[in-house]
Amino acid sequence: MSLSLRKFAAAALAAAISFGAAAEQTLKVGTEPTFPPFEYIDDQDKSNVIGFDIDIINAIAKAEGFKVEIVKMPFDGLIPALLTSQLDAAIAGMTITEEREKKVDFTAPYYDSGLSAVILKENAEKFKKLADLKNSRICGQIGNTGIDFAKKLSGNVAAFNTNPEAFLELRAKGCDAVITDKPVNEFFLRSQKEGLYAEIPEFAEVAQFGIAVKKGNDEVLKALNEGFDKLRKSGEYDKIYSKWFHSGN
Ligand code: ARG
């Protein structure tokens, strides 16, 4: 091996073992962009994904000196794509669950969430609490924790590719409720001006969101956790949080 080749090989090895050390590495980050305010398509520029999660991953990348390429895919495709190394990470309002932790590693939690149900306002008297949905048809998104929870409540559950499709089904009275993360339900309610919908005033299953990486991908996990720590300490996290959750969004 010539000296320059040897140098190159050593540099490549160094880059491989210390992620983020080499300038401008690009991390492929998967998401499912129909989940506002966490990730959704920008109305102004349909090629752009925006949201809390996107700001968080971009700020982490900036703090750690790498670049991010956002890759859109179905929610239930994210973990398989991590397992097959098509993605380096996934940020998708993904709840840290024991089940998922068997397959992937999560960063420290970056957001506290939980589930709620949206119903039609005309049924507000009928569905006062989640338990009232017992014999009802509940809709949600494929592979979501909301679907698992719905199955505990009712034997009649329908899973759609996206939450917006589930909301359309609710509107068409094809289901009685949509169960998903409470901040997503509340963003939906605020975006609807006709006043057709209501939320059951009950909060189910406290959850925490984490960024997922392939099991054992410690370089990326470490860079993400380190970057996130920096955001917490610098106040950047709070800024991003209030941009998405305290400004009437
Ligand atoms: N928090 C729920 C879960 O982890 C829903 C996530 C849906 N995310 C999305 N980008 N569609 O299952």
C-alpha cells in the first residue's frame, strides 16, 4: 500500500469510528410527514418537511457538525429501514416503547406526550370519556401506539396509512373516534374552522418521544444525545419548543 493510500485508509477508518468528527457528514433521517406539529409538508413549498422534530434534528446536527437529509417514508417502514441501514436515524414523534426497544435504540426522550381521542362534536354527549368508546369503531395510523391503545378499548379498530386519512374517515362517520398523540389531535382541532370536532377531555398513556437508531449504532446515538444535551443547555431546545407549542400553532 502506498503511503497516501494508507493515509486515506486510516482517515476513512477514523471517520467510520468517530461519527461527526469528519466535517459535513450527512445523516439520513427518516420521518413520516403527516404528523403536525411534529413533521408535516410545508404548504408554501411541498418539497419541504417542517415541524418540531425537524427543527430539533437540524439543531442537533448544527451543534454536532453534521448534515441532515430528511427521508420520507410510511411510519411502519421506519424501523425496518433502520434495521437494514437505509436510514441512520428516525425522528417521527416516535414513542419509546419496550416493544420497539427490542429492535432499535432510542436517544434520551426529547418530548413528553400521551394519547387522546377526537370525536365528532355532535357525539360529545355520547362519548364523555375514553371508556365510552368501548363498542365503537376507532381509527388511527398503522403501526402507531394509538392503534394499540384503541385495541384495548374496542374490538373494532381501523388503521390507515396516515392520520389525515383517519380524520377524513371520522368526518365521513366511518369511525367514531381518532386516537393519536394529544398534541397532534389538538393541532388538528385548531386547524379546523368549522367546529365539527371535539376532544374527549381525558389523557391516556403518558409517552415519551425518542430518536431511533439501529441497535448498536453507538456513534450516531452518542452524537444525537450529545447534540441534544447542548440544545438543552444553550436554551435552543426551549426556543424550538415555544415556537411550536406556545405560539398558537
Ligand atoms: N407516537 C405515536 C407512535 O410512536 C405516533 C407516531 C406517528 N408519527 C408520525 N410521524 N406519523 O406510535
